[in-house]
Amino acid sequence: MNNDPNPTQPTETTTPLRCVLGAAVAGGLGYAAYSLMIAIATNFAKKPIHSDNQLVVNLTSAVRTLVVGIVALGSGIFSLVAIGLLALGIQLLIQQWTKSQNN
């Protein structure tokens, strides 16, 4: 086991290109999750619940809501990550530009 109080830092640095590529991946996953959510919601809407038992209707409605909600949450999280990575890339570009202007 390494008992070094100052662990070595990773040599890779965050670059604007890596941020933009990460934003593209996260945006693609967010779009895929959004498309999946729309497909699930449409499928649920086309297949209504056929039951006279109120408990079955309530449970089915709750499960459908949870399924669509979880996929919507995933879509939202990936979309926010994409926006954040894009903003970080822009910030890094501005920092590099101002550093080169000062030198």
C-alpha cells in the first residue's frame, strides 16, 4: 500500500477539445434517452389499462409514471452534463485566450 501523503497527480489535463467531445457524448446519450422516453410514453398511451379492479388501475398507473419519470430524469441529467461540459470548454478557451493575450 502506498503511504505517500502527497499522491501523484494525473498527468492528463482538461482541454477544450475533451470538454466538447464529452459534451457531444453526453448530448447524444441525452437525446437517446429523450427518444426512448417519447417511445415509452407513446406506447403506454396506445395501450390503455383494461381492468375493473381499482387497485390494478392505480398500480399500473404508478408503474407507468415511474418508468417514464426515470427515463426523463436520465435524459435531463445527461442534457445538463452536456451543457456543463460545453460551458467548461468555453471557459477554458477564454482562459487560454486571455493567458496568451497577457504574455
